[in-house]
Amino acid sequence: MLGEKIKKYRESKNMTQGEIADILGVKAATISKYEAGTLEPNIESLKRLADLFEVSVDELIKEDSFDISKINILESNGILFVSSQSLISIALGPRVSSLKLLNF
């Protein structure tokens, strides 16, 4: 998510990865890794990126708001299965006495 935001803001400023890298004092490959999500910027780089993109650090790193319209629910034998893009899947028993994260 952070990498996608960095790329979105960079492109909205019509800047190249090399230009961002020069400002941060890193290699263009580092910016590429940020955008691909294989490397996360340190706090100083986050501050500089936020300033450059004219957003807060919070706006840069926070997850997008949860969209309830993207939830899928399946009920089977008294168990609710809930899934979405950001929530892999949660199964709630009939008495909701336990919460289990399941990977499908």
C-alpha cells in the first residue's frame, strides 16, 4: 500500500524515480523498491517524501479507509465466513466465543 501511494504521488508530480532518489539522496533502484513494496523508507525518508508530496506522513502511510461494500459473507452450519481484500478471512462461531484467522 505504501509503495502504491509513493508511486501515485510521484506520478501526480510528474517526477521520475531518479528525481525522487536525488532529493532523498538514494539510488533510483531504492525508489523502485519502495514502490514495489520490497523495501520501506526510513522515517527521515518518509518525512521528506511527505513534504515533497505535500501530504502528512500519516496520509502517506495509513491504510485506505475500509470499504464495507467489498465484504463477502458466507454462512455455513452456523458459521459466518467473512472475506475482503484487506481481510483474508475470519470465521465466527455461532456463539462468537472465539475468533480464528483462516488462510484460504
